[in-house]
Amino acid sequence: MRVIVIGATGTIGRAAADALAERHEVVRVGHSGGEFRADVESPASIEALFRAAAPFDAVVCCAGNATFKPLAELGDEGFALGLRSKLMGQVNVVRLGLAHVADGGSFTLTSGVLAHEPMPGSAAISPVNAAVEAFAKAAALELPRGLRVNVVSPPWVSETLEMMGMDPAGGVPARKLAAAYVQCVEGTMNGETVDGRAFA
């Protein structure tokens, strides 16, 4: 299969792209680097990517920003960032990709453990992660041509914890989490959220 990985220059995206490349042709997409470039906050940029990278059989999206900050410090933009980037960016990846992906193809999106296990500071990102999962569940009911859409819900990633000066043992290594993305691309599931902790 020819698989587009959006966010392939990030920690999770790079690992997912590497794992998929073992058996598939991978098109690596970054915001400022990679084989192709795209900004998920721009529908025009997403559309241009799909036109340039076609034909393809699957899309994996590991891109999208959201705010992690105490509730008392969050303003409108703190909430708007996640809605605009991580939620609508991924919604548009699916919406705009429908016209370009091959029959029987798939989309794999990314949420996060904070959707179901919030913590102080996650008031803006927890609802965004939950909305990504709800979108996939609903969109799966309407996708044409045998298309599928699923979500990977990563826990804290070891590499990220290490960069934050925290104990990496409390996370899952990105290379192990990558197996969840491979499962979504190669499997038959539709409308499901895969818990990345199962791959620890």
C-alpha cells in the first residue's frame, strides 16, 4: 500500500512511518520538513497535499496542536488552538481525503489518553481528544467505497517524558506505539479507538 503519514517528522509520526515502511510505501509529510509539507490548520494545504501525493491507499495523521495549561490561565485562544488544529485539522484530513483515497482505503487519526483520563492542565486538550474519537465513530457510519476511519489513543510517550525531564519508564516507547498505527492501516476495524497502552 501507499500510505501518507502526516506529522512524520514528530516523535510518534516518525516511529509510525518507520514501522509502516517495513511493508508499505510511505509518503512522509511534515509541517516544515519531510517528502511533502502540509499544515493541518489549512484546508487548502491539505487539499494540495492529497492532489500532489495521489494515488494513495491510506492516511495516518499524527499532527495537530492543543494547549496544556491550567484552566485559570486558559483564554479563548487556548481552547481554539486544539479545536482548530488537532480536531478540525484531522476532520479535514478525512473530509478532504475522501475524494482522493483509493477504494477500501483508510484513515487513522490520533487522540490521546487525556480524553478519558484527564489531569490538571488538560481542560483544553481532553475535550479535543474525545471529540476526535467521537468524530471517527460517527464518520465510520457514512464512509463510502469500503473506506475506514480509526483512532490511535497514545499514552504518554517515553521520549516525550524524557524531553520534559521526567522518568521515561512511565511512558510507552514510540516504536512500540507505532504498532497501533500499523494495526489500524492493515486491519479491518472501522470506527474504533485503539488504546496505545496495549502495546507497551
